Amino acid sequence: MLGGGPPVHMMWSQMYSPDRPKVTRRVELRRILALFRPYVREQALVLVCIFIGSLLGLLPPLFTKWLIDGAIPGRDMHGVLIDVGGMVASAVVGGGIGVYQGFLNSLVGEGIMRDIRTSLVNHLHRMPLSFFTGTKTGEIMNRVSSDVDNIDSVVTGTLVSIVTNVFTMVTTIVTIFIVDWRLALVALAIIPLMILPLSPVGRRMYEIRKKTREKRDEIESITQETLSISGITLIKSFVREAFERERFYHVGTDLMDLEIKLAMVGRWFVAAIMAMVVIGPAMVWLAGAWFAINGGTTVGTIVMFVAYLGRLYTPASSLAGVQVQIVSALAVFERIFEYLDMPPEGAEKPNAAVLRDVRGEIAFEDVHFSYSPDRVALDGVSFRIAPGQMAAFVGPSGAGKTTITSLVPRFYDPQEGTVRVDGFDVRDVTLASLRENVGIVTQETYLFHDTIAANLRYARPDATEAEVIAAAKAANIHEFVASLPGGYGTIVGERGHKLSGGERQRLAIARVLLKNPRILILDEATSSLDSANEAAIQAALIPLMEGRTSLVIAHRLSTILNADVVFVVEAGRIVEHGTHDELLARDGAYAQLYWKQFRDRDAVEAVGI
């Protein structure tokens, strides 16, 4: 066993299992604030805009006071024009600064959203395969798109809104205390009543928000599964439209109930705040009227105070709402950081070597591997494949053939034993240099919704047109592509479903041949081809495999008759190995597989199927 604790891969399998326990960790505010670090200059300019805007916002009520108490009673039209002009000028300048501040807010906010999405996707690209086999695609998509979108308002506006409201309240409080400290105390008496209920409301919203995000994951997963080409085909073939409609309806109803609860949480609190916004000015009018009647203040001062209350209560109520928004947004940040904190696939050693001039020698030394504690995939597998050899792996489904080939490019690491390429333990070399020298064609061909040329060049973006065509000819697909109206510019459709299975498979073979790796893995690469195309592909692969180490997984033994060595895999162990003729002569497991297949074929041909 490597190391003192549980195997790394076993921990991955348990961590990314669909039944893994949910681990809740509070997000530290400093980690969120760290997202703003690359945008210090823009934030500094935002603060300047906020400060100037707050000062300009103080001027209109002052001009109003001067109009009521000075210019109008004194019949000073020149003063009236100055006061009105001051109101207009402060509004115009403040509006211009607000537009520029809005631009800066968007620049910072959208930049942070881009950074989060990029970090999340980059991290997901480095996750082990066990993560993707243990996590629904819909959940992953929801984290990358919907979850990030849900913190957009917090990142792009909320934090700036906090600073703006604080600046506005501070400048307003200082001003009203300078003008009349008695009315200022009356005005501020309402503020605590707006803040006290924040904590319980925030906690409740946080709990409901987490549940809504989990329910949205479920909806996203159902949508991904049922609206894909494969999913909709399955639904229609089994006439399960009614079942899927009911399933989606029930999940949607659960989400609706949660959203209603979320909307209603703190509704009484919002109503109370709205009432305070009216009660506050009423109290100022009451106190101000008493002071004015007794000669303690002026009407202009009262009007100015009431005007300032909008700059006091509105930011206070906004800050109350902001606190609730941030608390509920923390639930979404937790989900994003949960993914970012997951350990990526087998980490490279600090002194990892770079594979150069790869010859293609592959060796397994007493390799043990399990996907989970109760599922042993490989049990003491040992073998050696010489450079340039074609090695075939045969045996029943689930025997461990694909697992063996998956350990070569280090998609998984064994719990015990060593996998070597050219004598190097694959854990001692860089992942990039290892995988650059391995080409894989799997049984399930994946093509992007793009042109044929783009799909082929995915293996080597700098490939010339001649090289693309040469690879297509070698895979016996060029004539078909050339016959299409768009040629190599033809869009293949979602997952390549505009093409037949054999056409997709041949394009996948052409793509890996364009990569020209030293080690070639063919996992049932010809399984989707008819006999004629299969024969053409086999004929093309023989010269192309010369000088290249090839690992071929095949159920149809007719495709590997020319293999240099055949390994028979059963229950995670290699029970036989040798050439085709040697294994037939032994009359063991391979011979039984071989003769059974050919008897079955003869029986099929005999009845004319």
C-alpha cells in the first residue's frame, strides 16, 4: 500500500460518490473580498465617485432651506436663481458621476464573475474521472452557470451599495447634527428598529436559499438527462413522457414551495421598515413644528430635515436588505468554494520528470486497483509490452480491460503496484508529457458541435489541411467527408449525431492518428463499424501501428489476430498471454472465447441473418 493513509483514489471515489455526505463549511468573508484584489485601481475610483456623489447629494436640501428661509421671504430673485441653479447643477454633475461609477461597477463585477467561472472550469478540468462518474452533469452545470449568476448581483452591486449607503448615511448624519442636533436625535431614534430583526431573518433566508439551490441542481440534472439526444430517444422508445412530466412537475412544485417561503421570509420585516420610513418624517414634523412654534427653528430647517431623511432612512433600509442578501448569497458561495476546494487528480511531484523521446515500453508490476472498497477491478496484474508491439486485451465485460488502459495515461492511480512507461513510474512524470504521448479512441465517440475539420484539429490545432486529409484517408473517412456539401466545414451536430456511428468512430480514429502518439489505445474502436468498414479500418491501422505501441481492447477476436501478444483478462487478473496461435494451441480460456465466437457466427450465417 502506498502511503500511510487510505489510498488516494479510494478517497476520491468516496468523496465524489453520489451518496457522499454534504459537508458544510462557512465561507470566510476575507476569501470573498480576495476576489476584488485584481481590481484595486477601479475600486479606488469607485470610492472617489461615491465620496463626491455623497457630497453633491447634500446640496439640494441645503439650497431648499436657503430658498425657504432666505431668498423667497426676502423677495431675492437673484438668490432664487442661484439656489435653483445649484440644485440643477448638483443633480447633473451627480448624475454624470453616477454613470461613470456604474461603468466601473460593471467592469469590476463582470471581471470577478469571469474570474470565478474561469477558476471553476479550470479546476473542474483537473478533477479526477471519479468525480465526473460520481456527480450528475446537471449539478456541475448548475454550479458553473446558475450558481455564479446568482452571486452576480452581490458582486456587481451589493458591496458597492454598502459603501455608497454608508458614505451617504455618515455625511447626512454629520450635516443634520451641525444644523440642529435636537431634530437629528429624533431622526436617528428610528434606525435601531430597522436593524434589530436582521439576524433571525438572515438566518432563515440562508437556510431556505441552500435548499433552493439543491432543488435547482435536481431540476438541472433532470433537464440534462431527459433533453439530450440519448435521453429523449430513451423516453420516446419506452413511452415514458407521462412519467417524466410527473417527475419534473413534482420537483418543480418543491422548488416553487421553497421560493414562496423565501419570498415570504421577513415580509413583515420589510413592511415594518416601510412604515418606519413614514413614521420617521412624521416624528420630525411633530418635533420640528413644536420647535418652530416656540421659536426654536425655522420652517426651512424642518423641510431640509425631512429631505435629508430620505438620504438617511433609504440607505438604512437598503443596508438591512443588503445584509439579508449577503447572508443568503453565502449559501451560493459555499457551493462554489466547495468545488474549488476539492482536490484535483493525482498531483504531480515537485520534481516530476518530462517524458522525452518516448519509445513506448509499458510495464505493470503487481498492480492492484479498486473503484471502491467492495469493487476490486485489478488484482495483482503484471505484464510488459515492448516498444512498438500491438498488445490485445480480451475477456468478458467487466473483467478489467478498460481499467488497465485507463491506468496508462494516469486517469486513475493504482492502490498498490507500479505502472511504468519507458521505465518511468507514471506518477514520477508530468501529466502533460505523459498524455501528449498517448492517443485514445474509446467505444463511445465524442464529437463537439463544430465542423469536421475543427473536431479533427482538436488533436493538433496547428495541423495543416494536408495532414488533416492524410489522417482522414488513413481512417477511411476522407471520401465520405469530401462527398458532403460542406466538406470538412460540415457541422457534425450535437455529439456528432448527424453522422452514423461508424462515421463518428472513423473520425475519432482520424483525430487520434493526427495526434500521432507513441502509445495508442483502442477501446473497441471498431465496434460501431460494419464488416466492410471494419476491414478497411483494420487494413489502414496495421501499417500505422508499426513502430507504435498499441493497446487494443476487443470483444471480436477477429480484429486482433495479428497482435504481437494477447492478454486474457478475467476477474481483474491476467489468466493467459501469448500470440493468437500459441493461445489456441493451449486450448485454454482464449481458445474457448475464440471458438465460441466463431461457432456463434457460423450459426448466424447458417440461418441467413
